[in-house]
Amino acid sequence: MSCKLAPELYPRVFAAMGEVVVITDAEANIVFVNPAFERETGYKAEEVKGCNPRILKSKYHDGAFYREMWRALFANGHWEGSVVNRCKDGRLIHVEQRIETICEEEGEITHFLSVWRNVTDSVQMQERLLDIEKDQQLGRAVGGIAHDFNNILAAIVGFCEVGLLRVGANPVAKA
């Protein structure tokens, strides 16, 4: 059994979602954001309506990244990937994002639908784990070097002790 959702229910559905929803017109001007967008970015819906999503641009990605994103979006009708956005307070957040084109029956793009979720905590945890791994590898390397140095020093000390024993037995060597 299928059930068609009435268009007036869409805002309530989007409001209930935990993921951020941004809808822009064909010129990429924001026409709708859900409450999750407001929570994640610090921008109010009224502030961003009519704005371009570039307000979230972090300068983390270069022009080639965005050109490839738009190329894929127009070629495939969707794009999916990781983006670093800048919030209203300047904080950077890592998001996993999917953008879909919304077209008329004739195929002309009328809107873009972007859905994303904040994965900053996960990214930071991965970075911490990598730092720990690097520290462990450095510790092993330093330990190995210290061990090798100790071996060299043990040989030097041993030869010095043998030399002192020989000097102690030979009165000519003392002079």
C-alpha cells in the first residue's frame, strides 16, 4: 500500500529530521532550511533565505573541489562527499553531504536539495587515534635507537674496563 504525502507536510517532515536540509532554487539561493541547519550552523532561517550556501564556505576546499562537485552534480543529478563548513561563530564542522537536483518533467533543474550530517566528532576522534599511533611509532623508534646506543656504549665501557685492568697491571703504562 502506498500513500502520497501532502506537500504541506514536507516542512514538518524536514523539521523532524536530525540531518540538515537545505533547499535552494536553480540559481542556488536558499529557499528553505530546517531546524537542524539552525542548530548546526548558528544561522537562523530568516538570515539565510535568499543567500547562497557559500556563506558556509570555509576556504578549506579549493576551486577545483567545487568545480568537480558542480560537474558531478550536473552530469549525474547528484553529488556526495565530505565538506568542511564554517558556522556563523567561525567554528569549522565536517559534514557528509548529498546534493540532489530537482527537475521539472521536461528535465529543467528547478531546485537543489542538500542533506548533510555533522561528523566533526568522528573526524576529531580519527585524528586523535592517528596522533596516538604516530606517538607509539615514534616511541618504538626512539626505544630502538636508545637500545642500539646502549649496545655501543656497553662495548665502549667494556673496552675501557679491560684497558684499565691492563694499565693497573703494567707500571710502565701508568707513567
